[in-house]
Amino acid sequence: MSRKSSGALVISLDTELVWGMYNTGPISPERYAGTRDVVHKLLDLFDKYQIPVTWALVTHLLSDCGSEPEDRSHLQYTKQDSRKMDLPCQQELSPDLWHEPEVLNWIKNTEVDHDIGSHTHTHLVFNEATREDARSDVERSVAVAERYGIDLKSFVFPRNRIDHRGVLKDAGFEVYRGVDSRWYEKYRLPAPIVKATRFADEATQWTPPTVVPRMESGLVEVPGSQVFRPVHGGWQYTPKGSQQSRAIAGLNRAARTGRIFHLWFHPFNFASNPEQLLTAFETVLAHAESLVQQGRLNVLTMRNVADLHKSGRWDGWETEV
């Protein structure tokens, strides 16, 4: 189908500090030390280029275990609980690693109007949890957000493990991020194959796909296009600047086709090499600004996409290009 209107950029950020990694092995505090500074610098960049994004928060960042003594007793994770892992706030970890209620003020006190979504309350991995555990976690996330005057509509699944979508719909969510629109992300392939193909995409600077939203289980799904990769964990062996060159190619594809380029990442991954990654990311934002000024691109949050989808904006479009 030919392009009906301008393309769109969507950025979603998995904002979690140590919550995403606390049950995967030893914690390295230095890995998270610069995350707050990265968040501030990202907010400054979004203001500079007038880019609203979806900040998907692990809402336990906003509360400590002392205020919610039942936080652990209600959870019966099928895999996580079998490891008898305490939550970060119940371990002997510095609060700097898991608690930052000021993040809401940082996001709200900006020039652009960001979308604040949920990344669950405790980074519960949904396909490893019962429906009841998922429901309990989501209800807690919604309740914490409501205490701060936030009406959650956008949701990002931890580790992109999608399950229990009915729980989200029942809790009032409208939109979630789907898995990246690449063949190897859509099927349950062996981990070595997935890792190798992800690396190949980055090494060859493969142009990311553009996507359009679709309805799934009563919710709007916005598939991902590209993870803005860090420069550690093996990714340092891909060509320098591959993240930005791929993102720029994705933006150009969105502008050409009228579709969505959905970029996402974890802010804490920028903390390992902030100058290099923030500089590369700013190049992408500057290119997006140029396309916006040319009338070829709009910038949308996930919540914006849900509203436009309901109005019929992408009716009849193929799901990916």
C-alpha cells in the first residue's frame, strides 16, 4: 500500500535500574552508577529536539519495601520464586540501585509531554508467572502510579516475554510493545541462534523494519523495530556507529513508507559508555528533527499510537515492511 501520510518515530525506554537483572546473577553496582545522569541527559536531549517518548517504569522504583510489606508474600513465581530470590529492596543492596521516586518529577518537569507507562511493578517476567501473579503485580503497578496521579495506558513486558494480555486489558491498559519485527524474534528459537542473528543484523548494519500497530487480545500492539545496542557484552565487536547508522536508515524507511520506526533501549545500558552512546543517539534525534521539519515524520508515544490506531489511522496497512 502506498504511503498515506508522514511516517512516525516511537521511542520506548525500559526504565528499571537493577530490577531487570537482580535475579540473573551477581550485581555490579558500578554498572548502574551513572544511570541517573544518563536519564537527565536523555531528558535534555528530548527537550532539545522536541521528542516525546514512552518511559516504561518498573513502578517499585517509586516505593520501598517498608511501605509495602506484602510485596513478596503475594508472589508465587513459577521460576523466579523457585530460586528463593528476594526482591532488590529485601537484599543488602544500596537503595540507589532500586529506588528513585524522583524519576517522575524529572520526567514531568520537561518541555515535552512524555508518556509514562508500566514495565510491571517488580519486573515480573510474564511467561514465567501464573495469571494470578501477573494480575497482582499489574494491579500493584497501577495502584502505585495512581498515588502519583498517573493513569497508565502503555505497557512494556519485561524481556519482551508476552503473556497474560487479558490481565492488562482488565487493568485498563490500551497498548503494549510487541517483540521486534524480525523473524528470529517471533519464534521460540534456540538462544544461540537468536544471539547470532541479532549480532549479524548489527554487524551488517541491516536496515530495521518499519511497523504498524495491530489489535491483539483487545490491546494495541506496537512491534519493535530496533534495540539501540550498548557497546559492551560483545556488541563492541560490531562496527562502530552501527546503532546510529541503522536507526537513521530506519527513520528514512519510516519517512518513505509512512510507517512506524520503533526504537527502544534500557537507559542503564548507556551508563557504561555514556559519552559515546549519547553522542550517537543525539545524531539519530537530530536526523529525526530534520525529517519532522521536512514534513516527512511525526514523533509519537505509544499512547499516541493507540489513540491514532483506534481512529483508523493504519486501517488496511500490511503489518511490516
